[in-house]
Amino acid sequence: MPQNIQVPLSVLDLSPIPQGAKARDAFHSSLDLAQHTEKWGYQRYWLAEHHNMTGIGSAATSVLLGYLAAGTQRIRLGSGGVMLPNHAPLVIAEQFGTLESLYPGRIDLGLGRAPGTDQRTMMALRRNLSSEVDNFPRDVQELQLYFGEVQPGQKVQAVPGQGLNIPIWLLGSSLYSAQLAAKLGLPFAFASHFAPDMLFQALALYRENFTPSKQCQKAYAMVCVNVIAAESDNNARFLFTSMQQQFINLRRGSPGPLPPPVDNIHALWSAGEQYGVEQALRMSVIGNESTVRQGLQNLLYETAADEIMVNGQIFDHRARLRSFEIVAGVKNDLVKGAL
């Protein structure tokens, strides 16, 4: 394992809508966070596509990315991800081609295979179920065609988009996307912030089967985890209860705005709910600066990740800013492969 390789940190933002707030407030908070994380040296800032979720504001992902790109200068902006089965590849190529044309060299396109919503909403998005997720590999390759140079006989072009070579990432929480990313020679991001079960198996499969491509000469794996940082471990655990409540509500089939933190989370869940939520969120790093530094370094040691993406759903915006600031303060200490 190479030593002394500093690992970049990046941000995943669901543009959370706290109780009592509106989507407009969430968008302004996302812009403020993007501006701060740019200043603090984060590598990239991604937004995730979700639908019919009253606590998540980033449904129109490419539109919101344009707003954030206009308000920042250097940080890369991208999708973490666009749920490709919901869209025609040409439309996504045109949207991200527009972003890349306006903000050259700053746009990533992360692609997911899941719908990012429930089945009823999925039908509302796609009108019918004829576009199956099994078409995902074909759709990814179609996007690659639209971002490449025009081929002989190519009748349909992405305008803008054609020839811009926008970086494509594959995202996943299972072995499927790891295997496809390896086959196509694309960077891979694993969603261990909510589905950590297959993390190590997926990373091994991706690295062992990686085929170099024009975009990526060697395997590049990013791991996404929840990080809630505060001045004390107790305060961080208090802030974390907002995310825990969000997962409880999701499992009960009643997702809603991000709840405020509570002093006693155990009063809100059953034993079964506690087990399920703690399993889903077990890759989270919660604590003060020292705890976060050790937790992220342990993650690097265990995964040899090339990059870490940080998600942090925190009710109070100022506390959220402070959390990402604390994480930024430890990034220079994070070394790939070190204990």
C-alpha cells in the first residue's frame, strides 16, 4: 500500500428541508454550505436525486447544481446521483452538457440505478414501466456516446454535451454497479452512508475486475459515510438524532421534513426499529474532532478508499456548517493505508 497519500474529502448534500422550513430555505442553506466547503478545501459537492420526499429538496438535481455552480468558483459540482432509469439518457446529456458549457471543468455526473423513490412515484416519473433498470448498462453507454466525439453515422447528438467528456461515475450499494463500473472502466462510489452491508465485497470486486478506460486508467473508489461533528461527543450524538428520526420515519412509511434533535432517541423507537436504523447507519462517524479524525482514518485503513464523501443531515444550519468545518480541519491528517 502506498504511504503518505493524502485523501480528498467531498460533500454529499440532500438539501434537507428541516421542520418549519421550505425548499427555498434548503436551497439557500445548500449554497451557503457549498461556498464554505469550497473555502475549506473540499474536492467536490454532489446532490442526490430523490422524489416525493418532503424532507429532501434536490429532486431537480441539475437545476439546483446550476444554482450552486453560479455561486461558487472552484469546487466540482455533480450528482450523487442522477437516477438514470427515471430519465432518457439524451436529456441527461443535454442537462449536464449545459452545466459543463457554463462551468467548464467543474461538473461530474454520478449515476444511480435505483429510482430514488417509491413505486407509485416512479410510475408518475416515467409514466410506464417499459424502461426497466436492466437497461442501465445500455443507458450508461449511450451517455458515454453523447459525451464523446461524434461517431461516423451518428444521427442523434447531445447539443450541448457532445465532445465534452464529462466524467461519469457509477454509484451503488450492491455488487451490480461495482461490477459494471469495473467493466466500463469508470470511477465507483459506494453508498455506505445508508446501505453498508456489501461495502467491502463491492470494493474488492471493483478493484479485482477493473478494466482501464480512456476516462480512468486505474480503479478509483470513493466511500460515502455520515459524519456528524461537534465540540463534544455528546453534542454530536444529540445532533445525530435528527438523522436517526428521519430513518425511523422512513421505515414507518411516513417520511417528512428533517426533525429537530431530541435528548432521548430511545423513547421514539422500538427495539426492532433501533436495530434496523443502527444497522443502516453503522458506518457513521459521530463525535468531536479527535473522534472524527480517528473514525475517518480507521475507515481509510479498512477500505483504502481513494476519496471520502461526507454526508451530514443536521437540523440547525449553523451546527451543520460547524460539523463540516471540523471535518475539514482533520483532512490533512487523513492518509491512505495508515493506521
